[in-house]
Amino acid sequence: MHMRWPSSISMWALALTLAFAVGFNIQLIRQVNRLTVANDKIRDEMEVLEQGEQLPPLRGSGPNGEALNVEYTDQTRSTVVLVFTRTCPYCLQNWTSWSRLLSRMNPTAARVVAIDLSATADPNYYRLRGLIDIPLFSSVDYRAGRAYKLNRVPTTLLLDGKGMLTGAWSGPLDESALKVLERAVTIAPTAAGLGVPVR
């Protein structure tokens, strides 16, 4: 019994069909990648805080499970919120700036609140970073998490005494952002005039 080889025409047809299928799949993969990037961009744009937004009190728990609640009832004092994870390289880079803020903070002008989005708590890390004497959240309740859009690290937020957002920075702080934040944590609003200039 002889095996019959396909004709050259059918071989060409098969090769063209395979080439078309591969090309179509490559185009499909590229389209999926473009849509994924576009979707991520849209999601990120939707999850950005806007200056002037009124934020609710921060509620949640600390590293030891203790309940924490940060209200905005002192209209003469700003609040700086530091959002980080312990493994984020940009967060590590930001600690130089954040430590500078913590060391210069005037308690009558501002308070600093930290939110660690890491999966577990690390008391030694908090001690090393000078976070022992400030409100430190290891989890935030659902409503606050949605309102504060805790989806990026590092993030630095500046709120006035009523809880209105006056500044928001994602990523490492540059010198101009640091100047705004330093002014907010060192000069009481009653002495400097209400309202802190932002970016």
C-alpha cells in the first residue's frame, strides 16, 4: 500500500491557512494587550483623588488589632497621611522625605497618620521609621478605603482641618511637594492664614 502525499497546491493552502491563523492570533493578542493597558489607565484615572474632595474620618485598626479613628474636628490643624508598604522600593525612597516631615512636625500645626498596606505588621519596622507615636493603620474599613482610594504606594495626602483634600502626591516626593508639606506641618494655619498652597 502506497502512502499518497498531498499535492503541492494543498500544501500551500495548508501553509497559508496556518500563517493566517498565527497572524490572526498575534493580532488578537496585541489587541487584548492594548485593551488591558487602556482599561488599567481608565481604572487608574477613575481612582485618583481630586483636590477639594471632602474625605470621611479614617477608621480601621492598628498593628495590634486596636481600633483607630481619625476625625477631622480641629479646623486649625492639617493632617498628612502617609500610605506605604514595607516592600515597595519607592516607599523606601520616600522615607527620607517622610522622616524629614516627622522630625519637623509642630503638633499644633499638623498631625501625621500612617497607613501600612502590607499583608502583615512589623513593629520593628515601625519603630525604625518613627511611627510608634502616631496613628498607624494596618487595616482601614471599607468605606474609608474606597474614599481614600488606597490603590497606590507611596501616596502622601494633605488634608485641612475639616478633612478636605488640599494636596495629593503619588510616588516619590519632589522638592516642591516637600516644601508644601513642610509648611503644612510646621506652621499652624491660624498663624499662616487658612489654606495651604498645593502643588
